[in-house]
Amino acid sequence: METIENRCKTKYPIVLIHGTGFRDRKWLNYWGRIPKILMISGCEIYYGNQDSWATIECNAKTLKKSIEEALAVSGAEKVNLIAHSKGGMEARYIISTLGMSEQIASLTTIGCPHHGSKTMDLICKLPAFLFRLVSIFINLWFRILGDQNPDFYQVCHQFTTYYAEEFNRQNPDFESVYYQSYAAVMKNSFSDFILTVPHFVISIVEGENDGLVTPMSAKWTNFQGVLRGSTNRGISHADEVDMRRRRLTKKEQAGCVHDICDVYVQIVEGLKQHGF
């Protein structure tokens, strides 16, 4: 009989890949309560440790090293990747362009802008000198915080729909890797004060979103659907990685999420059932 301690004990370890603007830190974990809950349930966890604002190509090189270290430490032949936001693009680049398909059993993406953002298309039409001026200060700040190769200007352009279209052509799925994707949405622009402004703007330009990414953009191979909260709050881009480190709500409702950690447990249980 399956015990709680082994419910997330997968054949291959899990590598968590963070999104833009944050780093993997020991004392301020990007993933909130998620790693602890998964490990208590038998999961072996590693981290991507890439830069906050480096380009997809640059971060992918760092991630490749992190994955190789995870393989060496664990002794496993492959790893399962769970990636949030832009981390999903970097994971796909590792598999398709950097030739790591044989070392990757699965890739799960959550809130990943696979198809770019029409809102970012408009923003990137702003005068280039303004963008580059802002980039100087942001890059400097994130170097202080630990980034080796921040490139705010280029990363913003990598969120456009035209970049995503070309990226998808150059980085197709591999049959040997199991892919699945998830999206989430906020109920309204006041659902998460951190993302009030971007959600409002994106809602006008593109429709419902999680504060940064729309379901249409996040939809990729084996799309598992849109995560919705059981209250008027919904689920934001920050909620997708348990940034507040608490349940979304105590109210439970069929087909809705009241604790994002439950979603990750279900994801890993599913990977285990697939034999990964």
C-alpha cells in the first residue's frame, strides 16, 4: 500500500526552474512551501540556479550545468523538469537546442509564455533609447543581487509574440520527452495587488490572464487546463509558485484550487504514474 511519505517518490529527481526577476535562494525560496511538501512526500528536489534577467540562451547554459550536477549527485539517468514562467522556455531550449533530450524525462510548464505577449509587442515599440536607459539601471541592480549576465532589454524582447514564433520553430518538442502545460487566471485586477497594473493592461489588450501570462500563451503540448481559485481572488502568476506561502483560501470547491501546493503534488504523482 502506498504511504504518504512515498506518494511523490518518482523514478527520476525533480529540477525546479524559476522564472524572471528572481533567483534560487536558500533562505527566501522562490517556490514557497512547495519543495518542502514534495520532499516530505518522497520527492528528490534540485534547482535551476539561473540568473534573474539573463536571456533564454544564457540561462539555458547555466541550467544545463545544474541538471548535470543533479544527475551526478542523484546517480539518476534522467530528471523531470518543472518550470515556471520564462523558465519553461529555457527548459525547452535545453532539450531542443542544447541536446539534452536524452537526460530529460519530462517537462511540466506553469504560466509559461510559450506564444509570447501581444502586450509586450506594444511595449517594445517604445523608443529603444528609453528601454536601454531603463535596462542600464535594472541590469546594475540585478548584478548587485547576484546575476552574472543580466540583459533586461533583450529579455523583454524575448517575451514578444514574434520572438516566440521563431523560438517555437527552432525548438520543437522531442518525442522522447513527455511535455505538459498549465495556465492560471486572476478573477480581476485587484485579486493580487502586486500584479494589479499588468493584469489590467493585459486584460484590455489580450483578455483574461494571471497578471503576466494569458492561457492562450501558456498553452503547450498536453495542456492540462486553466487553474482557477475557489473564491473571487483567482490564481495569479505569483500564486503559481506559492509566493505568499499560504493557502489561497480555506474554501474548497470542486474543480478549483484552494492550495497551490496540492497542484504540485498532483503533478508529481502524475509523473510517478507515468513511470518518470
